[in-house]
Amino acid sequence: PIPHRTTTMAPAKDGSSLKLTLDVKVQQACERELAMGIQEVGAESGCVVVMDVATGDVLAACDYPTFDPNSWQEVDPEVWSPRFSTWIYEPGSTIKPLVVAMALSEGVVSPSSTFYCGGTLEAGDWEVGCGHVDGGHGTVDLTDLLKYSCNVGAAQVGQAAGAEELTRLFKRLGFTDLPTRELPAQCHPLPPYKGPAWCATASFGQGIGITPLHLAAAYGALANGGVMMRPRFVDSAIDAGGHAKEFPPVEVTRVYPRHAARRVVSMLGHVVQDDDGTGHRARVPGCTVAGKTGTAEVVVDGKYEPGQYVVSFVGLLPAEDPRYVIVVVLDRPEGDAYGGTMAAPVFRDIAESLITDLHLPVQRPVAAFEPGEETP
């Protein structure tokens, strides 16, 4: 006590209880399948986000490796922060549908547009390629571009759109803002110089940095008819007297017109449902899935590290009228790393559990996904 001073004692007050949007069963399934998937492919780490596209409610969000909060001092400090909202990574080909939807919306391309992929494309002083596809994909339309994940085709779409349109798109999607303020989160600025090479590479997800939660919200906009909802973790706060303060869903903005969003979702159905789609390993028995694979090079000390990749898969289900988006991202798996071979099976296992736990209606599996409504 300080002599000759008045001491005021404030009685303690009970805090509020938070009601979260997380679903325990879905969270448990995600944690289980993510851990098994990472151990199977030898990845360093990874994360999963499951979101309700209509409300932005996050039903599950988990990282691996994780830690016991009672023994937090025993693990690396990097593990303390939620990886799904703080890990800045280059998303790779999962960005392509977002760019294609913008290009359709702005009239940069039409549903009948085609592109020629000879395996490589000059972009400023650089040359971009389609990876392991000898001789390229040939002539592709927008559906083929996404189904085969053609980098050269996506680069042509990005170059046709230009730096200003791409910048506006990424800002509308919230990539330069924090994905949430309810948890620790990060965001990354766009590069100051956006020349022809950036327009090409950004269109297939290299040269921009986002978090998995950013990606979930962006795909939520596609699935929600073009309207993006803010990711929400807190449903309400209940005080000691039982009075609840609710935090309702927040609509951020309309990113795409409805017809463009629906058309791209129908294209993403072919990525999974067609036998030659890069995401066919994400098929879920009894439920039609739309989605996209991603394989991105990893930046180390300002340069891409040879042989190091981040692989991912983003899926929407049920594809005919999407209710949920699931994002799976695995960091630096061992071996021949692709989103379609490593992340898609983890998505499939999570989706099967989600269908069971949330009692989603299922329908007879179909061999191919038919285009949806195309009018505004």
C-alpha cells in the first residue's frame, strides 16, 4: 500500500460466456482427418476451415501440429497462433476460379472463349509454364482451363483483364484486409509493381499472399451467388445474468453477379466429377462436389525453393446448391506433391463426416456435373 493514499476496491464481476459458431462434431472430424492426412503424406503442417456460405459461420477451424494449452511452454511459439488465419501463403491454382469469375463478370472473356496452351507463355521478361504437361493442353475453354488447371490459359485471362481489374478483384475479396477481427489474423499487401508477369502469375496464384481463411471467404462468395459474408466465430456473448448479446452475420459485399458465380461453380463441378479432372479424388459418394486443386511453390528468403510446395483443395457441397465450403491446405508434403493427390483425399474424408454429422441430404452420384442456372 502507498502511505497517505486512498485505496478503492472494485468488486470482481463475472465475465461473459461466448457461444461459438464451431460445431463440435465437425471440428473433431477435421482435427482427426487433418492429422491423419498430414502424417500420411509427410507434410510439415496444415490447416482446415469449414464455413457455412450463407452466414459466414465457421463450423470448424483447425491446425496441425497443435498443442495442449495447459502445456503451451513446451511447444514452438509458431504453433501458438491459429495457422488458418495467420499463415500467409501463395494459394496456387485455387485462385483461378476467382479470376475467371471476375473476367466473366467484366466481359473480359465470354463463356465461349478459348485459349491455346502450348506449354509455355511469355509474360514480360519471364516465361510461365504448365508444369508437367508435355506440349501443353492445346486449345481449352474456361471449363477445361479449370478442370485441367491450365496455368497458360489462366495467365492469358489475367493478362487480358489487366493489373487494375486484378487489383480491384483481390481488394473486393478482402485479401488486403484482415480476414477476421475475432482471432489473431494477418494479411499481406499486393506488390507495388504489377507488370505483365504479375498479371500472369497472380492469375494462377503465385505472387500474391493470403491466409486459408481468406480463401474460404472468397469461395464462400462464389457459392453464395456472388455475395461474400464475413467469417464469423462468435455467435453471441452471454453475461452472468443470462442476457445474450448476439453478433449477427455480416454481409461484406457483392463480389460477382449471380450468373457469373453460378457458372463458375458449375465449371468446378467438372474438376471433381469428371474422371480426368484434377480433383476427381475429392468425390464423395452420394453427393456432388465442386472444387479446385492447388499446388504452389514455396518462397524462402525471397526466392522459390526447388521441390517445396504447398498443396490445397477447396470444395463446395452440395454442388447444385452449395451450403458449405471446405478448405484443406498442407505445407511441404513429401514426394510428388499435388493438391489433387494429397489435399483432395483429406477433403473427401472430412466431407463424408460432415454429411453424416450435419445430416445433409444426399442424392444419386452422377458422372458429370451439369451446368446450373445462367441467368442473372
